[in-house]
Amino acid sequence: MKTSALLFLLSAPVASAFVPNSVPFVRNAATSTSLSMAVTTAQIKELRDATGAGMMDCKKALIETDGDVDAANEFLRKAGLVKAD
């Protein structure tokens, strides 16, 4: 009797209990950054050296400005992330 109950419990679909009933996440222009723009590590290092801001902040600024280091510097300055000399 115990063996059949154990087999029944093991055969029950457990994974479906953990799946939410909501719509699955889909990347689109509203939820993701521009994936077509490739930001290089050299650009990030250049911006970090110039501003003193963190790596991810520099990367985000470069993505937002389509890789323009000068515009990214201005973006960080407006965000208040540039370190004072």
C-alpha cells in the first residue's frame, strides 16, 4: 500500500504547481536596451578613467548614447555620477 502511494506521488506533475499563470516575459524595445549597439571594454575604460563612475553606470550611459563617449560623459554628469576632481 505504501509503495503504490509513493508511486502516485512521484508520478504527479509537480512542476506545473510552480509555473505562474501570467504571460511569459518577452524582450522587446520597451523592456530592453539597444542590443544592436556593441559597447567595447575600451570605451567603458575610457569613460571610467574620465569620470570615475562605476563600470555598469558607464556601460549604461554608453548604451543610452549609442557609444558616444562625450555624450555618455554628459549623461553621467546629469545623473550625478561623475566624481569631482
